[in-house]
Amino acid sequence: MDIDQDFKKSAEAGGGRAGKAMLLKYLNGKRLSKGESIKAKCYDCDGMGDSGDCDQVDCPLYPYSPYRQKNDKGDDALPQK
């Protein structure tokens, strides 16, 4: 796997929010669990921890995002049966 070194440096320099360690683990060629993968992708999408809370309620990962609004359980983003 050939990782863009600038991207890897951005991840290393990013804020210390949830997902940073998981993204770096992935960029270093390690396997991630499903939960770790979600946190790593959310960290990447969040701008390496520089953004505020996630407001991407249309994202399929929103209900599982560690960045969603603290008072939002994500229930409204789950499909209704």
C-alpha cells in the first residue's frame, strides 16, 4: 500500500480527537476492526480533528460517529422500519 506521505503527515499533526490513533494505525499498514474503521474515517472526514461536531446527518456512519452532536444519540439518522 502506497500512502501519500503528505496525508500521513497531516494525520500525525491533526488534533487528538477520537480516531486519530486508528487512522494512523491504518496508514501504517495495520488492520482495523469495524469500530476502529468508523472512527478513522470520521476523523479523516472531520478534517483531522480540526472541525467541530459532525453535522453530516445524511452520512451512513453518522449514528456511529464519535463527532456527532453530544446531545444527539443519532436515533433520527437511523432508518425507520
